[in-house]
Amino acid sequence: MMPTVMIRRTDTGALTFYVAKKDLEETVVSVETDTEGAWGGEVALADGSRFYVEPISPPPRFPTTVRCRRL
């Protein structure tokens, strides 16, 4: 299953990861690839869960909606 998630930037600059069907909203603590050329890969959340987002090039503007898979 590949849930659709919304990733947005908070007022403090942190990214949040929201999965509507699970009513899960967590802060992103790390992203495998976060450069000027690409964004994505393994995304780790504050609650310890990890997801994989196919790298996006060029990086998306936030907020954005992407499909991912749970690791």
C-alpha cells in the first residue's frame, strides 16, 4: 500500500508529515536526500516511523502531496 501524504513547512521551518487515512501527523526529523537538486528517499519521523518517498527533482515547493511507502 502506498499512502498519499501531505508534507508542509511550519512557521518555524520544520517539515510535518500528515497521513490523512491514519490521522497521523508527525515532525520530519531527517530526509535521506535534501539538496538543491533533489528531495526524498528515506524520511524519518519523530515517532520513529520511516517512509520512503521516491526522490523528486527538482525539490518540491511545500506544501506538497506525495505517495510513499512505509519502511
